Amino acid sequence: MEEIEVDPWIRKKIDVYDVYSIIGVLYSIPFVIIDELTLRRSREKFMKECRMIPCDNRKIIDEKSVPSLDFEPPIDILGSKMTPYLKGSSSQHMCTILDGIDDAGYTLEGVDVLVASETLHKIAGAVFHQETSWKLRAYLETVQNKKMIVLCDDDQEKIETGPARRFEQRVESQRLASLKFAQAWSQRGDLDPEESKISRITNPLIHGSRLVLANLKCGSSTLKMAVVGEVDMCTAQQSVNTAVMTGRPHRVNLGSDPDDVLDSFEYLWSRCFWIGLTNCLIGMRSDFSAPVKTVHRFDIKEYYHTSRKRFDNLIDVSTNCVAQVMNRLKEAVESVPNSNWIVQYVGRDEEFEPNNIKISKAPETHSFWLIREYFQIAEYELVTKKNQTAMAGKKNDVIPRVVHCPQQKRSRLSKIRTDTTDFAKQFHRLLKHITP
């Protein structure tokens, strides 16, 4: 089996919640950025430092009868600072995921594929964004004594081996505004006395990821996946993603343009659906520089069922496309287990029909464990170098100590020095005599 082609535009009368179903939520994995690399923290430490939502703000999440909240004064997100983080589906990020799973002692029982929600969203982009090209790489590795496919969205030739770049250079303004809004929203108000003892109101260094187990069906075949995706805010009970929209209240879209409607919903959908979140908190503002005055709870599942025909069933088609690709990839990897595989889509020209997604053998084989080891060494070397630089920058100032000794005491010290010197000479003669 040298190459498989998948048609992303196979239309079937399906419900996406039958094709893709969450069977278990594991936990939120912390990603703390220190020295421009992702380091691990224990879950207990993470839950003490994660962005805790003030009680007054939390009711929009906990109470179904509260669909929106108005803030006075409005939430200003322009001045919020954010920390850079790694691309959520890169090989470096996936290495950190495996490290976090190992540290937590969790067993991925029966899992066939470890993948990021961003990667699934990229595959679905063959339907939503037909002009955009992408390339994925699949590794078959032994994880926890079981063969598992690790799927990353950077090819071996383009792996980012340096430190993480600045957040603003990596993420579109829509995503950056969303995280700034999450940070500013969780900073408002005070925690109740019991929570404040064990929690901080916010920690801008933390970027959380939610790990879920999911089944993906394609015809009679079922694939079990461990999917990790971004989370903007976490409490001990649940995770929440956010978005910031500009336009009229109670509307998901950015305006009246149908393309804007689709792009807006597809953005919210991809951030929530693949990791099993049904609600997304949306901040509404009058223009791009204005503060957020109102926050609405948006039900992804409800909107899907009421608007699927409006979107020409693109949500169903894209989900079925992901199911095809993942199941055919599993079939290909099992047929030739000693190779890496490339999943590639070449974006079409606007004048031509959409291209097929191609699954083919990689020209060379690289072990994912070698890549993981490389990033661990790079992390160690960077931290060591920074520690050495910090130590070298410290001045070892010697403060002279002045001791006043009387004349009688000085003569005694002189005698002690002479006796000590003679004893040292005798000791060295003894060592020289017994040394062969």
C-alpha cells in the first residue's frame, strides 16, 4: 500500500455526534512557559494556579437560566499581557503531552491515535478552507506497551527546534483577543474566602489543554483517539473556552455576510467540539478597540442542530472527512508498521474542483522518541545555559574582615602556624612513603 486517496466531499446523511463521540474526559494538562520552553507541573500545582473564575462571573457557566452577563465597568482586554506558547499540534507540543501523561500516571487504554484538536480541525479544513494546503506526519510508536499513532502537523523538515516564538507572531488576532478576554475576565472580582486560600485569581503563565478520549466512526470501523485541545479557563469541575465577537448582541456572526457567519461558527466549533465542550463564552463589543460589555453563553450543539442546513451541512461533511482520513490512516499504518506516513492536502485553485487528501509513505523513517529526546535535551541545555549566565552575572564581592588581636595573642598564633606547618610536612612524607 503506497498511497491512499480520500475524497473530503463525500456527503452522507449523518449526525456529527454519532460520528464523533466523547467517551471520557481525563484532565486539563498545564503548560507553564519558563525559559521559552514548556515545562511540566503536577495536576495539583496546576489546579492551585489555574485561572479561577470569580463567583459572580461563574453563574453564567453553572446556571442554565443565566444566558448572559452585563459588566460595569466593561472588560478592557487591550492592556492584558499574554505569554507565548507552543503551537498546539506540533511535534514539540505532542512530546510535552506524552510527558504530562507519564507524570500523571494515566493509562491510555485501548487508544489507537494521539492527536491534537488543531490537527483534526486542519483535516476538516479540506472542506471549510479548500484553498489552504497542509501536511501532517504520523508516527507509529510504542506508548505504554501498546502501538499507537502519534499525529503531528509539522513535517520532519520543518520541525521547530528553537525556542517558542512570541505569541503575537504565532496566533491570529482573533485567538489572541480570546485569550486576553479570558485572562481579564478571570481577574475581575474576588474569590470566596475558601478558594482564595488555595488559589490565585489568575496566572497569565498558564496555558491549559484538555485531554479527552473519543470514538470516531467511519462506516463499520471505529477508532479510539486521545484528543488534546486548548482551554482558556479551568475550574476544578470544568473547562471553558472563550471568544470575542464584534457586532450586534445575541449573534454569533461578525455581521450579515454569510461567509462571516460560517467562518465565525467554524472557529467556535473547532475550539469546542473536538474536546467535548458544548458551551463557549462570547464577549460582545461594539468595535475591535472597544471593551467587552456583555458576555453570552453560546451552545454549540444547539446551534448546530438549528443551523446545519444554513451551512449546507458543511459541519457533517467535514466531520465525515476527518473520520475517513483517520480510519484510512490507521489502515495504512497497520499495513506497513515500520514506516512513517504523510497526510497531505494540496489546496485547490478557485477555478478547479477540490483535491483529494493523500496518505502516503514518508521517504525516510524517524522515530518520534528521538524527536522527543531532542526536545528534552534542548530544554535541559537552555535551562542550564540560563542558570550559568545568571550565576556569572552575580558579583562575588569579598568584604574584608578586620580583626584586632593583642600582641600576646599574635605570638601564640605564630607558634600555632609553625607547628601546623611541621605537622603538614610530616603528613606529606608519610603519604609519599606509603604511596606505591
